[in-house]
Amino acid sequence: MTQSTSFMFKTIAVAVVLLSLLCGSVLAHPLSPAEVEKRQDPNRCNRGNSGNFCEGVSNCPPCWIKNDGRYDCYDYTPEGKCPDWDGIWDRRASQGDKTSCWPGNQGSVRPCTKNCAPCWKNEGTYYSCFDMVGGKCPWPGMEVVHI
């Protein structure tokens, strides 16, 4: 093989790689606003990061984690606990008890499981938590919880 033929093959290989990268980004289907909202639904999760979504606490694996704008959920480990990952929480155990809270009642952030804001409000199926203002909880009916 001559030097010019070798150079031509290398040039073509680089062009193919660049074209595939460009086509992959151009041909990727952007999510519609409705699809984005559905992916970010705090009652819907991606089973084991597989692309298979389920809805509801009782229909999905118990261990949930916020991942790239969506929720992924996983089964318990053989020891009967959630994997020891930063930000993961046991969605079934936190229903009605005080093991986690949503900072500022924002579903767009990870739930807090340690060193949370102390003012907790029962939202029915979960707790939201807020910082104190002037040494007091910001709204009546909140309780002080330290986890």
C-alpha cells in the first residue's frame, strides 16, 4: 500500500466517524415537552435504568434514585435493603414515616435522607421539608424532625 493510499484510508475513516457522530446527534429524536414532563414524574420510574417505566409506589421496585432528570428504581439487595448509593431512597419505607423528605417540596430534586431541613410538612403520601425562618418553621402545622 502506498503512502497516499494509506493517507486516503485514514481520511475516510475519520470522515466516517465524524459523520456518524453528526448523524447520531442530528437524527436523535428530541423529547416533546409532554414526554419530558412524563419522564420527570415523581410517581413514575425507569426499572433498573432499562427504559421500561412503571408507575406508582406499589407497582415499581422500592429503591428510587433521581438520574438525569428522571427516576430510576431498583429492587432490594439480597440483604433486603436498597443499594448503598448516594441519593437512593426506599420509596416504600418512606410512605408515611419520616425517613426522607422533598426539600422545598420540589420533585425536581433528590429527596433528602440525611441532614435534612428541620421543618417537615405531611403532604399525604410523602413529606416536604423546609429551613427555619427566624428560628421557626415557616408555616403552621409543620413539625420539627431531625434525620
